[in-house]
Amino acid sequence: MNYNRQIEEISNYFRNSEKETEDFKIGIEFEHFIVDKDSLKTISYYGENGVGETLSELEKNGWEGKYEGEYILELSKDNKTITLEPGSQLELSINAKKNIEDIEKEYLEFLEEIIPVLDIKNQGLITTAYHPNTKIEEIKLLPKKRYDLMFNYFKTKGKHAHNMMKGTAALQVSLDYKSEEDYKRKFRIANALSPVLYGLFDNGFYFEGERWNKYNLRTHIWNNCDDDRSGIVDNALEDDFSYKRYAEYILNRPPIFIFKGKDVIPTGEKKVKDIFNPEDYDEKELEHLLTMFFPDVRTKKYIEIRMMDSVPYPLNFGAVALLKEIFYNEENLDKIYDYIKDITLEDIKKAKEDIIENGLNGKLKDRTVLEIGKWIVQLAKEGIDSDEVKYILPLEKIVNEGKNPYEITREKAETGKKESLSWCLLNNLVEVKR
């Protein structure tokens, strides 16, 4: 394979994905768990009242199903797509929109459609960082060949790689860039703020059915997953970072498997540079290779920011508003870039360990993540359009109180697990709106 040509092709893919500023949009992926409302036990994909059955019921209501063999694994309708993660975590993806209100409308329509289906089965849709009351070995893997390959591959990797696959849920936000220079700045800022975003949206109070005795559970899990495909991208904080550097990051790591027609082919320890033919490929092949790596900040046709835990409405839209105003407001972008430009990879690694031990009091260099969080939330609020300011207010409120989702649940912990997590159960939200 011609390595320089591989770099060129991947770099061109990123370059061809640049957007004009007036065309910038926001893409969102919301991950949830389906649980029994009484026990908070995770609902299996399989069997009567399983997640697969719920997807089939939605299909009858007008969603278009996608199958692997006999198993329904994906649904689509209008601007929305429902997919399942390896442990049957339910992910809703909404087509990229310019306005937060349009994303909110799609999300609430989804809740109003799925929750009545779940209520009949005494099941709930809950937003937490980790399964609230089920141990990882009790969760059956989704019937999807690619997940079988990933599961076996991760057996030789970090001690929490399977917890990552089957046990975690996140909120992911995707943002556009207008040029390579714009991409470099946004990518650098997003990575530098990684410990802050983990800390502000920490929602992992329970782990393997018991209270997690530290903080930032998903940070800990990702730190012990697979160094080849998680953490911070090489050179992301260096002045010479570029499309080329990200292409090199991808090329020098193993993709686990590739697709050949309808076949899924395991690739073992082969690296992308040993597989990717720059002279003969289609875009879907390249897009698959890009999705097989899970750093905190990922590049596809956009910049994907992946640090936030799954959090309940409306706090999830506080995350959307925050990131929109950090990255799409040039004045804020300049201020934050000036602040983070001296932060190093070692600073971030140290801060990630500190927030696991100390939560919001963990430090990134000489300031706590809470202090930095308050600052960026205030910047966002000051710059946001008046019709979207309502979305950041729930986040501003808890940050100004010195809290995050973890702390909200901790305040309620003495009432029991079910009650302490009731604010994360989205059924309660829909019942209130009815």
C-alpha cells in the first residue's frame, strides 16, 4: 500500500467535508437504557417484552426496520434513527439541524412515541452513565456479528473494555468545521476541555449494581478500555496537528474487522495501513474504518465530541447549547483557545485521573473543572441567541450550585436507588407532560 496516498485520501475526505459557516449544523446521538421500572434491572434484547419486541412494535407504528437475519436491530423514521449498542443500549440519532429547537422537537416526539410502548410492559427509559442495577456478565450481547468480533477482540485489551461495550451510555454531539485551520482549533479545544466535559456531565453513581466509590465512572472505564482506540488522539494538542495527523492516527491502529460485501471479516492486529487500498475503495469503507476508533474527540465528516454521560432532559440540551456556543461563536472560540493553548497531553491525562478521585474539585492545571465549567457556561450564556438561552439555564443552575448529575443523585441516595434515579427516568417526564 502507498502510505502517502493513504494519508492523502483520508485527508481529502476531511477537506471535502468542510462547510460554509452559514451551513453549520449540530448532530446529536442520545443513548439510553431500557429497564424494569420497579427493579431497574436492564431489559434484555431477547424474548417476550424484550427490546427486540419493542422495536417490532415501533415498526408497526410506522418506523422502517432493518434486520440482521431474523433480528430487528435498527429503525428509521423521518429525521430519526434508532440503533442498539452491544448491551441493547438504545441510541437515538437525529439528523443534523441548525436550531436546537428542531432537535428538541424530534427528541420529544421520540419520547412520546416509545414511552407508552414501554409503560405497558412496566419498563422505563433511563439516562445514566452505566446500567443502574445489572452486572455486565448478566447482559447478553446483541445478535450482531460485528459485536461478536469486537467482544472477542476486547478480551485481550483493557479490564473494562467489555464494560464499555455493554454497560455505558453517553451523549454525543457533532459539529462542523469550515477549514483545516478551523478544524485544528476546534479539535484542540475539544480535547483540552475533555476533563471538564467529563466532569460537568458525570452521571455514573452506580456501577455493577453498587454505588461507585469514586467519580467519573465512564472516564475510568475508557481509561481501561483499549489504548489503540480511546483517549486523546496523538498530537491533538500540538501546533502541527492537521488532517494528515488524524489520518496517521487512523492508519497506524487496528480496525478489528472490515466489511466485504455482506461479509464481516476480522482483521486481528492488522493496522488500517495494511488494509486500506487508496486506489480502490468506496466512501462507506473509509467511514467504517473511521468509526472503529473511539477517542474522546473523533473526526468523521464532522468533529464528534464524546465525553458527556447520558443525562436526562432538559440537561442534555444544556450540553448541546454549551457546545454550540463554544464552537460556533468566534469570540468564545478565541477566548477559550487562548486559555487552553498551553495545556498539554500530560495535563489532560493528569486531570482525568484527578476528576476520578475528586470529581468537580479535580484540577486541570491550576483550576478545578468546576471553576472552568462555570466560566465556559457563562461565556456560552452571554453569547447565545435569546430564543435558545432557555436551553443552557438548567446547566447553569446546577453548575452555579457546584453540582453535576452525580451530585444530584448522591443527594438522593439515602432514599434508595430507585428514588435517587427517578429524575433520570424519562417516563416521569412524559407522564408530567400528558
